[in-house]
Amino acid sequence: MDASTTDKITAIRRSRGDSLAILAHHYQCDAVVAHADILGDSLELSRKVAGLSARDIVFCGVFFMAETAAMLAGPGQRVHIPAPDAACVMSEMAPAALAATVLGRLRATGRDVLPLTYVNSSAAVKAVVGACGGSVCTSANAAKMLRWALDQGRGVLFLPDKMLGQNTCDALGVPADKRHILDIRAGGAQLDLAAAAGAEVLLWPGQCVIHSRFKARDIAAVRAAHPGARVVVHPECAPETVQAADAAGSTSFIIKYVAEAPAGAEIFIGTEINLVSRLARRYQGEKAIRPLCLSGCSNMAKGTEENLLAALASLDTAAPVTVPEDVRGPATAAVEKMLEVSAR
Ligand code: 13P
Ligand code: SF4
């Protein structure tokens, strides 16, 4: 950590006082996390933004997170992101125009399919979803939100993460023959509408390349070499990986799982390496925390202390993150529906 960069950030935070709030996702590096007023998973950070009074909100994470924060920010509040080019690769697997086309083709069959998008999606996708009365979920509330969507009785389009979709279907007991992974190639022209008609949950074929690296065979190897060790993974991992693990949940769930494990526990974690390394350091000498394998999110890694300082130094001059007016309304409605349903 560069002491002068650290000191400059500390000085700006001190001078700005309550008019500045720095939010960071658990996958940010320690140098950035050290400056965060609020550290959390996607759901916690969305909830917190809605209640903040700071004029400037600096969001250390990937772009969809800052964009969601910009939607939830109040009048006069400005959201900044130190690394605007930090895109979530999974969110880019569902372009808004294609999502609208696919949803339109599914609905043209006469079935009023309800879309539910993972928060790891663009504001434009959230707007497509919100315009149809659909909503958003995070990994922390996916089961509750999919239950809500299924209860509308119309069939659900879950996007963009087929892994989280499948794992949530497993958790809710949606049978495998009632799920259908969509073929979105050729601009949606290759959809199998007959197969889609027979399914309750239609899954967009996106996934997180970082979490796809954790395999069930890695867990089998851990169990053979470390009898008694526990394994906890993020639900963006493949269903076979989640099924082989002892537990699966959001980044906050993983942190709680480790905190609640007894002293002496050995725990292998299947999620982004910054979080695993932080937990390993925090519990050093008390619990053995190890990565299931090394997997880092290169976009989360774009958040550095240097670009945090640059963002803080230009709070009054840089353009904040904005969401076009026609997108903002329906996209915010979809997110606010999530906040309302998940608080029930
Ligand atoms: P959480 O909502 O669990 O923090 O996860 C966000 C994410 O991008 C995981 O890859
Ligand atoms: Fe997106 Fe995966 Fe990175 Fe999370 S870990 S931000 S889902 S690419």
C-alpha cells in the first residue's frame, strides 16, 4: 500500500465528512476496502444506498453495482465509480436488445412470462424487466424472489445466470424437467418455443467465468485430502459444485459461515480470491481458511487505491454515473420491487 496515496484518501475523507460515503463490494482488494464506510454484498449495498444522505457516493465495485446505486440515489446525490471500465462479464452476456427480443418472442406465444433478472445485469436489462412488471434478485434473496415470481403463475424468465437460476430452482424444488435453458443464438431466432412452453423456469444461458472454475472434482479432491474440512461456495458455481459443497450462499453468507464455524475448523471456499484471502488473514491461527482453487475477477481488480484517490480528487468536476431517463423509471421500479419483496 502506498502511504502517500493512503494518506491523501484519508485527508479527503476527513475534509468531506458526512457528505461523502465510500461503498465497497467484498471482492475489492484490501487497499480499497480499508477506506470503505460500508462493505457488503450486492443486496446489502443496494439497501444501504437507498438510506444514505451523503451528497457523493463512491462505489468501489463493478459497473452494474454503481449503476444500480445511481438508480437508488436520491435527488442531488451523485454516484461515482473509480473504475468505470470494470464490467461484469456475466452481465454483458445479456444485452438489453436481445433480452427484449427473446422476451417478446416468448410472450408472443400467448404466455405472459414474467422476467426476473439477477442484479448482475445492466440498467437497460432491468428496464426491460421492470416494464413487464418483473423484478431483480441478488444471490442473497434469489430463492425468495424466484418464489415470488413463480407465485404469479405465468412462467419465469430468469436471466442472465443459468447457474444461479438452476441452483435456486434446486433450492425451491422446481423439477429439472420444468426448466429450460434457452438457445439465444442468431438473435433469438433459434428459441425452442415448444420446449419453452412446457417449462416453468426459462433460463438465460449466461454464467460467471470466475465461479465456473470451481468444479465438483475439486471438492472431491479436498474431501479425500482433508477429511473433516468443510466446503462453502457461491451459488454462481455450477449445480454439481453447489451440490457437492456443505453450503452455498452470497458473499455475506460465506463470511457468516466462516465466522460461525468453531475454532480449529478447516474451510475451503469457492469464490473470488480477494474475499477468501481476506478471510484467511482474519482467522489466521484460529481457523484454516483456504481457496477451493485460485480464481480472481479481473474486473473487480480494476478497483485500486490509485483510482479511488483520482475519483475522490475529482468529485466536484467529474461526470457522475447516470442512467438515461427512459431507462431509469422501469429499471428502478424493478429494483424497488425487489427491495419491497425481499423485506417481507
Ligand atoms: P454477492 O451479491 O454475493 O456479493 O455477489 C456478487 C457477485 O458479483 C458475485 O460474483
Ligand atoms: Fe461478475 Fe463474476 Fe466478477 Fe461477480 S465475479 S462481478 S459475477 S464476473
